Amino acid sequence: MPTSVHEFAWPDRVVVGTIGLPGARTFYLQVRLGAQIVSVALEKQQSALLAEKIDEILDQLMTVEGNPFSVPPSTPIELVDNDQLEPVQEQFRAGTLSLGWDPTTAQVVMEAYPITDVDVDVDDESPDMDDANETEMLLVRMPVGAARAFAKRTREVVGAGRPACPLCGYPIDADGHTCTLPEP
């Protein structure tokens, strides 16, 4: 099964952004290096978890004596990216995500794999069966400052959705909200 790898070793830009209105937003992980752009659809929860885990990795690295990887405690101002997504052509929808650390390059390593269709009918012999066996993945390596900026922006994007109801905690839609308090 050949794998097509979209690899970005020192990307110009790595961001999470959205398309759509709160309540109906689609989240995208977008990476650019020069003219090459890859956009991968994510769930809101995947985006939030990415930011949380990247910050955990960076915070843990800061505790190493002398901070040898020069991990910034907050986002360097010159790395703040509040621009919108570039034109989106969805490469795939992420199913599995993984994070790691490469001490040889001092980079956070992020991998995204597409959702796999486990319901493929094996008896369905079609001329495109070889294409169905092809997989792809996104591999991104971010220096520590860019990773800190990525996490900050991602938290802001996730938090910019619908406000939560103070009584039940569920999101409040623009057209109203019926509070569903649990019965005592």
C-alpha cells in the first residue's frame, strides 16, 4: 500500500483556521511552504487537543535544566499569525493525529492520517481498487517558537465559537437556545 507523504520540514506557516459560522464551522490544519499548501480537515476537539498537547510538550521541555532547546514560555510576538486561511482545497479529513519531539532538530513533529473506511466491500472488484489502497499522511516539523504560536492561535480559534450556556453548558446558537437542565 503506497503512502503519499505531504512533508513540511521547516514550513513557512502552520495554522488551524475555520470556514463557516459558529455552530457550522469546519476546522482545517493548513501548512504552507512556498507555493505548496496542504489543508486537512479536523474536528474541533482534535484541534483543541493538538494545542493542549503541544503546550504540554513545550512546557515539559522548558523544565530541562538550562532550557537547552530555547523553548519560549509564551508566543514570540513576531510569530503571531492572525491571518485567515489561504484558499482551502481539502486534502483529506484527519482521523488519527500524533505528536512527538525530535531533539536532533529541536522540533515538534505532528502527523495526521486520514479517516479510513473500514466498511470497504472486499468483493467489490473495480478498476480503481489500487487507488483505494493508496494512503496519505501529513508530516509537519515545527520549531519550538512556531509550535508555541500554533498552540496559541489554535486555542483562540477553538474558543471563538458559540458561547456556552451558563446553566447547562451546551452551546448557545445564534437563533436561540433551549436550556436542558438535568432534573434533580
